[in-house]
Amino acid sequence: MKPSVGHMIETRGLTKHFKDVRAVDGIDLTVARGELVALLGPNGAGKSTTLRMLTTLIPPTAGTATVAGFDVVRRQREVRQRIGYIGQGNGAGHSQRGRDELISQGRAYGMGVRPARARAAELIESLGLGEVADRKVATLSGGQRRRLDIAMGLIHAPELLFLDEPSTGLDPQNRANLQEHILRLRAEHGTTIVLTTHYLDEADSMAERVIVVDHGRVIADDSPARLKAEHVGDTILLGFDSEQETTAAAATLSGRDSHPYGKELRIRTQGGPRQVPGLLEDLRSAGLPAASVEVIRPTLDDVFLTLTGRSLREGGANADRQPAVELVEV
Amino acid sequence: MTSLVADTRTVFSRELRPLRYDPFTIIISMVQPLVFLALFAPLLPGDKSEALRWFVPGIIVMSCLFASSMTGSNLLFEIQTGSHERMLVTPLRRPALLIGRALKEIVPMVAQAALIVVVCLPFGYRLSVGGALLGLVILAGFSIGLGALSYALALAAKHQEWMFWVVQQTLLFPILLLAGVLLPLDGGPGWLRTLASFNPLRYVVDAERALFTGDIWQSTTVTGLVAAAAVGAFGLFVGVRAMNRST
Ligand SMILES: Nc1ncnc2c1ncn2[C@@H]1O[C@H](COP(=O)(O)OP(=O)(O)O)[C@@H](O)[C@H]1O
Ligand SMILES: [Mg+2]
């Protein structure tokens, strides 16, 4: 019954078709122990379906998946014992009390009454649910319910935690709190975490590895920084006092991918901020001092746009855009 | 790893817990059959204590039938909110999810049965405690099966809840009437008695009547047990399958 050593998650050609909908269309995925991975993609991309297969909720149509060392079809109980899952909905029954749900969740994982009670109290404390844990779940706010969901997913201190859109529907403050909890969990316990999101900033700031999913397929898989550098790159915007200066500057920087637009020169490059000092120096010595400098760093949406020709923001993915611009005073 | 019994207890006590905070709903559901009994029993012909001997087991079976057929109704809401999915991801044994929920519906019915019996005592009603206990075991087996079928029905109807009610209501009354719960089947036409012979509840009711009176060593006890066990096993089989196949 020992789990095989190796990767926490390993899938080969993982596929799920619902009648003629190819929800997940052949995903090969390897997640190492201790990784924090975000599945990013628009609504309907197949993120939830992927998670539901990995958590034994639905059997794959084709392909295989090993989770925490066990096959998700043949060894369901072993997989279930080792993972935590926080689904898209709310896990606590509306007519229940939060604390009761936590205790029965612990019992479901085979914990004794006392350990379950103690663990519930610990999680109530650490997730700031003290005042609401003994109230009917139906009376809790969205943020409180979500934290209760997280607590339930953590009751048995799983080595692997799946979160499906953990912060959807939360206000920015609650979202930030939740992200902080997830990051702390990882820092303190080394839990492997797989989350799905359609919030670009969330994937960007939390995960060191982003798997971009579209139409049931993985279309990119890397760190946010490398995804952006590889697929989009930075844009340096230089402002000049006149159009003549702009044209002259373009000529001076002829080795670069630069395009003048009126009094503005746009330079597409990699590692924008590191290039700015040298660039300004070159221009100054050519007698063309820039009046202003902006480095426009790409967002993951730009990555998605480059890869698919569509924006993630369309179709209800209403993530609020973080200004991805760094201003440099000259 | 846990046992089936421990898992069932976990599910059962989770289900029962909200009632602790809301005992009023239990009281209401307990009083209902008493009202029914009070209005129906006077209509029974002949000797009252004889009539009650026939009628009390029927009322108890009817309550369990109604209650266990409702097992899936609470589930519908939990399927929507996500708490059912959350439980499916735990290592809880699948049959425990079915049995625990069905038991939650019928355990209050046991208390209710006791209440009915007590209320009927002044009217000359007598029962065999041992026989009645065995009768309740048989009834529990039947109810677990029916509860599991109700659970499977809720899973099948999760995208159109009205379907659950249509099917539940459509099946409930034929099952009830074709079991001779309220009116004896003996006087009915042949086709009706033939239909009834395919109704497992009919054998359960016959067994209950004999057992409550103390006639334990009867063939009805065996047929009742067999019918209840068959419904129980069939229900669990269908229920587990529905859970594993539900998307
Ligand atoms: N149970 C289901 N039955 C039929 N189609 C489904 C089911 N679940 C998901 N789908 C379809 O599969 C596709 C992927 O859905 P989903 O995995 O929920 O996407 P995401 O979580 O990325 O928004 C969608 O087209 C969706 O309509
Ligand atoms: Mg989803």
C-alpha cells in the first residue's frame, strides 16, 4: 500500500468527453512534490473537469492519472485519503454548523472524535472563523463560507490540495486574505497545491508555475515570468520632445525592434527594465535625451492573447486588470 | 482506514445533527401519523383492538415508506451547493453515504412507532415487543434500499428537480396501495392481487402484521425478510452505481 515514489501528479493523455463535448482533450501533466501550480484558462476550458478526474469524482474517458502515487480509477480510496479538495461550490451543508461540519469531515477521514475536534478548533482559529463557527452555515457571508471550505479541505492535513476557483466571488480584500492563507499553508507544511483560476493576477502573483489551458488542452506551461518573456516580451516606450528626435532616435537604435509613433518610440525587447539605463545612456551620448520612459510589462492575458488570438477577459472572465506598467522617472 | 459501520455512523450523525437544533420539525413529523390514525381508525369496521392490530403496523410501514422515499430530497440541495461533491471526495465508503442518509430518515420513525403504540394502548392494542423489534429490522432493510433508490433518483434528476418529485409521487401511492397497507387486498380483484404479489412491500407489511402480534415463526417472516433484503441489496447496488457514474 506504499505510494510509489516520484511525482505527486502524473497524467498521460488524460481525456474526458461529455457526449460530443471534448471537455479535456489529452492532457499530459507532471507535478512534483511541493509545487504550487495554477491552471489558468477561460470558462469552459476544462479546468474543473481536469480537477474532477484527478480527485476521483469522475472517471476519465481515456488516458491515465496517478495522484499521490495511486491510480485515480483503480485506487480511489487511497487517492481520496491523501488529497484535499475545495470545489467550485460550498462544501458545508447550509443547515449545518461550521464546527460540526469540520468535525464530521475529520471523522470521514478516519480521525477520532477528539483529534477531529481539536483539529477543527485549530483551523477555526487559524482561518479566523471563531465568531461564526457555531452559527448556521446559511447565515455566513461568501468570504466566511469560502474560508470554511478551506478549513474542511485541510482537516486531515493532506499532502496535496486541489482548489477549484478558490477566490471566485470574493471581494478583493477577502481574495487577498485567502491567497495569503494558501501561500502560508505551502510555506509552513510544504503542501503541494493545484488551483484553478481565471483571475490573471492571481495566477501571476501566487503560482510559480502556470499551466494555460484552452479547449481542453495545455497550450503553455511555465513560470509566469518565462511565459511572458517567451511569448510576449516587454515594450519600452520612450517619449521625445519632437517627432524629428523620435525618428533620429529610431535610426540611432537601428539594431533594435523599434517603431516610432509621433513623439513616441516603441521598442520591443526582453528584460525591459534592465535595458533602460543603457538605452538612455546611448541616446544621451547621441544627443537625443529622452523626455520620458515607460516599461510596459506583459500580463498573462497578453500571453493568452498571443497564444490564442483571444483575450481571457472576454466571456465573463472579469478579472480586474492590474496596471502592468512601471513608470521610470528620468 | 475506517469501517463501513464507522462511515455510516459519520454520515448518519451528520444528517441527524441539524434536527438537534430544530426539534420542531421532528415533533411535526411525529404528530402527522397520529392525526392520520385518529381520523382513519374510527372508520375501520368491527372490534377496535382487532382493527388496530391490523392497522398499527400498516401506519408504521407507511411512515417509513414516506420518510425513506424522501432521502434524495435533501440531497438535491446539497448537490447544488457542492457539499455532496465534497463528501464524495472523502474516503467515506459509498454504501455508507446511502445507508447513513436513509437511516436518518427512518430512525425518527422508530420513535414515532413507539409513540403510536403508546397512544393505542388505552384502546386495547397489544403487541409483542420481540416480534416488533424484528419487524423494525426488516423494515429498516427495506427502507435502506428504498432510501438508496431515492438517492439515485436525486442524482439522476439533479438538473431537473421536478423530475424527482414526479417520479417519487407517481411511484409512492401504487406501492402503498398494492401492499395492502391501508385497505386489505383480500377483497380485491384477481389482477390487483397479481400485481401486488410483485410488490416487495406487500411481503414486508404481511411480515410486520404477524410479527407485531407475536407470530414470529411464520412463513411471512421469512418472505418479509427476503423481500426486505432484496430491496436493500438492489437499492444499494443501484445507488452506488449511480454515484460512480454521476458526472
Ligand atoms: N457534467 C458535465 N456534463 C456535460 N458537459 C460538461 C460537464 N461538465 C463540464 N462540461 C463541459 O465541459 C467543458 C469544460 O467545462 P469545465 O471543466 O467546467 O471548464 P472550466 O472549469 O475550465 O470553466 C464545458 O464545455 C462544459 O460545458
Ligand atoms: Mg470550472
